[in-house]
Amino acid sequence: MSDTPDERRRAVALAYQDPSAAPVVVAKGYGDLAERIVSTAKSDGVFVHDAPELVALLMQVDLDAQIPPMLYQVIAELLAWVYDLEREEASLDSESEASPRR
């Protein structure tokens, strides 16, 4: 029995470089390609969020295309959450560097 695309792992990578434009789908795939997308993101220190419903919607967006307006709010909330996590991590790192070593 072979896996259908709906049964296999899926992954989508977004890039958000221009604050005046919507994020762009820069990679997407199923199965082994999805695993490579996730692995590459993790090894590059990129946050990986597991949201199957959102991925299903993003899989419908063409490569190098901006996300559709109906996804702006959810992606904005996700990006804000990721930025908050990164700030907290940076704050914890700077606090640990400032602490005297024993």
C-alpha cells in the first residue's frame, strides 16, 4: 500500500523579508522532501511549528508566491509568537552571560 499525499508528512517554508509585503512560500513538499525541509530549518536555527491544518492550506500556494490574504492574520500571530520566543531566548542568554561564574 502506498502513502497518499494526505497520509505523508508535509512541510512548507515561508520567508518574510520585506515588511511591506506578505510572506512568501519558498519551499514545500511531501515525504522525504518534507523531512529535508524540516531538518534543514532546524539545523539552520529556524523555528519549526507543527500545524497540519495551516500546512494543508499553505501547500495550495505556489512556490515563490505570497501567502493569500485569508492567511495574513494567522501567519502574523505565528510570527509575533516566534519573535517573542526569540527575544526571550536572547534575554536569557544575555542574563546567563552577565551572571558571575562560580
